Amino acid sequence: MFKLNKILSKDTFELCELKLCKVLLMNDQNYPWLILVPKIEGLSEFHLVPSEHQGDLMDDITLASNVLQRVSSPKKLNVAALGNVVSQLHIHIVARFENDATWPGPVWGQIPAEPYPSKVACTLIETLKSEFSSI
């Protein structure tokens, strides 16, 4: 049975579920940042995604990237799966801007996460949910 990693659960807001993945919003207002977690128990690496689910994973990544692009209009979208801290396979989709705090460098480990104020989080969550539901 699929269970979301405790760190991911603690650091994010749950938005919705797609074909294969649970969609989360990272609670860091430094960057609009989605995390996709394939709902397959024990999965830790891209190359371990069963072949029958690989197309669904790419579809989910593409869909989430399109939603984040529409909602935030970034200069660049960074898509990555690191897994050094949380081994459960999860894919980061981070909207980047030339004026963000770490441009053009990586976002990981550069500055502390800055949680969203409650009202801002609620508004962004509703906007993202609406975008996902319209597709």
C-alpha cells in the first residue's frame, strides 16, 4: 500500500492526484514548486518505474509542468529527481525566475525555505487545484 514519506508530507500541501502521481506544493514561497510522487510503494529510482507506468509518469510530469507554467509564467522550469534526503521517488518541478534568490544556480540547499503566509498558500492552492481540474 502506498504511503507518502513523512518529510514530504510535512513540507508540502497536497493538491490532487493524477494518473500515477500525487501532486504536492512545496511550502516555500521562494519558488513556485510542485512535487510529484508516483503512487507505487517502495519506488526509489526512475529506472525502477515499471514499464507499464512509465508513460503515465511522463504524462503527469508534462501536465504538472504545463500547469505551473500557466500559473507562474517562469523564465525556466527545472525538473529533477534527486532523492538524496528522501529516497521515495519524487519529481521536483520548480519555476525559476531571473530575480529569484538563487538564479541561475540550483535551489537545493542554498537558502532556507520560507513558508507561505496562510492566505497566500490558500490562494495559490486553490489556483493550482483549479488549473489541474480544468485539464
